[in-house]
Amino acid sequence: MSLNMQPIYVLASGGERALENLNTTTNNLANVNTPGFKKLVLQEMSQYLPENKGNAAHLFVFPRFYDTPVILSQGHIVRTDAPFDFAIFGEGFFAVETPQGVKYTRNGHFIRDSEGYLVDANGNYVLDENGKRIQIKDINKEIVVLEDGSIYLDYEPVGRFMVVNFTAVKPDAESYYVPDLEKNAQEIPADYRIEQGFLEHSNVDVITGMVELINAQRRFEIYGNLIKSLDQMEQKSNEIGKA
């Protein structure tokens, strides 16, 4: 890489990080009303690129992507009084059987399908602690769910929600989460209680998100303007050299 291209490469790298931050923040705000959605943040790292070997006074520093962790803080809990709405207070995820395998969600807005099975908004089966589908056969009977996730139908046990927790998760499609295998995610005990007739909203704060969005936009514009300025300076230097 030539000397003149190094500053442009540094600024281009910064602009790319700003664009990634912009996309992450936009995605957070787009899901502010999605039950159980967890905020993402962009983490960056600095890498040093020596211009002149052995000369510590001349170093280029450019930002690089590091990680996009999921922030698992508790979202605001809203009362709905719907018998098939459930909120997890604390840690853990509901387990859901999808065509692509078991995935996990904090969105406890469930319904009964035509066969009486408990499914989520995408029509995927909610699982009990044994990995089986949960069936509510008689809708005329009262359904009661205890804090530990045990399900009763007129005092008759039906099953217990599978609630699992991991050391690290990553987002998947349709507001699901899966263990982050790149971080060697392991299943760990979940400290939780389940409340029936409640839903957990997103943990994204709208005001904070808007401030982050404005900052990301400004950062992207600054990098773009600096690249244009460097290009103009390079052109003028070439003109002076020719003269």
C-alpha cells in the first residue's frame, strides 16, 4: 500500500464502521415494538498500521469490527391479561420448534392452533421441558401457569415450559435467538419466573436510539468529507508537482 493511500484506507475503514453502526441502530429502532427483542451494540477495536518500520512516531490507527453482542437486560413488562401471554422475569428463553430446528425467544405471545397446540406468532410449536409440544386440549377449562412455568388445566398438570439460558446468544430470523457457537456458548441455569397475562417489550430505549442514530449519521458524513478533502489535496499536490 502506498503512503498516500494509507490515510484514505484508514478513513474508509472508519466510514465502514460508521455504516455498520448506523445499520445496527436502525435495526434496534425498527424492533422497538417487537415483544422480547434484545438490543444489539456494535463493538470496535483499533489496529495499528506502521507507516515507517521502527519509527513509533508515525503510526496509522484504524477502527475494525470486533463484535455485535446482544444486550440481555430486562425489557419493560406490560400487562395484557391474555391467558396465552407469558413474560419471563429474569434470565432465559422459551424454546420453540421451527423447521430449522429448536430456536429460542423472549416473545411469550402464544396462541392455540387448530389442534390445540401452543404455538408462537410464526406458527411454530412451543416446547415443554422434555422437548415435547404443549397441547391444550380443552379451551373451556381454565389454564393456569405457575412462576416456575408449570402448566395446569383445571388443576390437571399439562407440562412445564422449557426455559433455557446460555452464556452467549446471537440473533436469528423472526426475532429468535440461538447459542453463539463462535463464542463456545454453553447452557447454564436460568434464574427466572414466568408471569401469565404479561408480555416483555423490547429493551430498546427510543430516545437513546435516536441519539445513537444521529451520531452514527454524523460520523459517517465526517469520514466521507475527510476522504473527499484528502482526494482534493492529492490532486492539488499532483498539479503543483507537474508545474
